[in-house]
Amino acid sequence: MPTNVWVTVHPNGWAVKREGSERATQTFSTQAEAITHGRALAKKDKVEFILQGRDGQIRERDSYGNDPHPPKR
């Protein structure tokens, strides 16, 4: 089963990682490039996309599949 996709800060710029993985799937020089790649992976695998800011706080979270219907309130 595919795992969620995270975009996090990395010494060489920004990294796209799978949840629970120590190693980056790929690194990018800009955050925008990492977001584009990370979203594409999350959409393809129908998992959650999580964007983590430089301060470590989650800035954005989007789910691309397996959502309960109807959503919980």
C-alpha cells in the first residue's frame, strides 16, 4: 500500500519523501518544484500530500483518495 507524500526542507533545497522513509524520493532546488512533484505522486497513488515549512510546521495538507464518504464533521 502506498504511503503519504511529504515535502520537507533539505540541506540541498527541498525533498519529496514517502511517510516513514529516511531517504528522499527526490530533491529539488526550489519548493515549487518539490510541491509539483509531490502532488503528482500523491494524486497517482491516491494518498495524502503534506507540505512542511522551514520551521517544521505543517503548512498544507491535501488528500487525493480513500476519503470517507460522507466526510466526518
